[in-house]
Amino acid sequence: MRLLNLFTAALLPLAALAAKKPAAETDRFQTYHSQALSSTPLKLNDNSYAELTSAPRDYAVTVLLTALEPKFGCQLCREFEPEWEILAKSWTKGDKKGESRMLFGTLDFLDGRATFQSLMLQTAPVLLLFPPTTGPNARVEFQPLRFDFTTGGQSAELIHSWISRQLPEGPHPPVVRPVNYVWGISLTVALLGLVSFAAVAAPYVMPIIQNRNLWAAFSLIAVLLFTSGHMFNHIRKAPYVAGDGRGGIAYFAGGFQNQFGLETQIIAAIYGILSFAAISLALKVPRMSDPKAQQVAVFVWAGVMMGMYSFLLSIFRMKNAAYPFWLPPF
């Protein structure tokens, strides 16, 4: 019996040591989690980084190794820092009880030169995820997982998705972006300014907007522009002009399925003259009070229409010699 008591007494220190080890891990997580609730991500140095990432651990750690000082010239570090803080704060606030067993930390180069040297890092930022080494969510590999920044700047949502894929067990609090009050105030002021300007300018602007002749002119210009082939040139990337093969310049492309940029402008001008002549004959000439002037205007505009139509038909015959119609004088 005495021998059994001595053997039991000898095992007590080992049992106490075994029980103390997970308790130390739990105390370590609780200590850093309490700090994270007041300020996250945790600002680390060489010692705290080594303590936080040392094994065994029953929690996960995501550490951003960065270089924020302007003298290092790390533009990506400064661009990613706000996204990293949004992710860390969103996760920590969404998991105040620490059920996900996740901690976020930042190690700047000025505070962790020894760590950067031990990891042989030549660039920044570097994002490392240390999975748990003990407990129900332990991972087989002990090496940290590294996020790839080679594709450029990353968002908090993308990093959150990457962490969730690496640690599928446990809760994953969503990313919650803070309300941008400056943007809201700026938008409100801009809208109020626009409404005020509209109220003051309405007596002067509304008569112009409601002018039927102005809208008729805009509509006519748009119709002439698109019926002459403007969109065709943009879609087909048609050249402005081309050589005719004899040292000269060809203004019209052969065939009805081809055209040049200058050709489109010439056709639009012809359509515009014909439209102006038709409008004048229909609206302006009947209102003329002098019969002789009215008669002269009729002959002039009729001659203009006949000449433009004749020129237009000659262009059609120029593009395709098989076109059967023509009109004097062209």
C-alpha cells in the first residue's frame, strides 16, 4: 500500500503539468481576446508575435505583416490597411464571446524586424493564417497558410472568404462596413443644391426646354446623323478616306455595304439641304405675302431639291454602276 501511495505521489506533478498546459493555452487566448475587444487588430511586436503563434494552441491567428512607413514605399500596404481593419473589427465585434477562436494581429516592419528576417521576407504585405494545432479544429499541417497578394489590392470580403474556406468549422461573422457619413452628407448637400438651382433657374430654363422648334432641330439633326451611317462607321471602324489607286483620294467607297467617314458627312449634308428645302417649301414659302417673291422662292427651292436629288442618285450610281435610276443634271 505504501508503494502505491509513493507511485501516485510521483504521478501527481505530471498530471498537474498535463492539466496546466491546455489551461495556459486557454488563458493565452482569453488574454489576447480581451485585448482585441477593445482594440483590434492587435498591434504586435517580435515577442507578442512569437507568443501568439507558438504551438500548441487551440485557436487560430491571422497576422498581417506590413510596412506602413512612407519611407518603405509600400503602396499596397497602405491601401490594404483600411480593409484589414474593417475585417478584424467586424469579426471581433460579431464574435465577442470568442466562439470562433480567431485572433487578428498586425506586425509592422518597424516593430518586427527580427520576425521579418526569420521568415526571410523581402516584400510586404504578407498575410499568414495559423490554424489551431490542438483541439477539435486542429489541422494536420503546422506551417501557416499564406494569402497571395500578387493579383493586387484585396477587399475585406475577399479575405473573409479565404479565411472561411481555410477554417470551415465554427462561426464566421460577416464583414460590416461602417456607415460613410461624409458621403451621405455630401450627397444630401448636392441634392439640395441641385433642387435650389432648379427652382431658381426654372423661369429661365423651362421656356427653352419647352420650345418645340429647338426639339424639332435636335430631332432632325439626330435623324440625319444616324440615317447617313454614323453608327455604321463606329461599329465597322471605317476609314475617313482612302486612296483611289491612281495617286488621288477616293471619297466614296464602292458597294452599298462599304462607306468612308467623309462619305457619311457628305451624305448627311445632302440630306440636311433636302430637309431644309422641304421645310421651307412647306412652312416658309406659303407665309410670304409678296406673290412674286413667293414664286421665285418656289422655283429656287424646287431647283435646290432637284439638284441635290440628282447628285444623290449620281453617288448611288458611283457606288454601284448597276443602279438603274438617274436624274438630270447629274
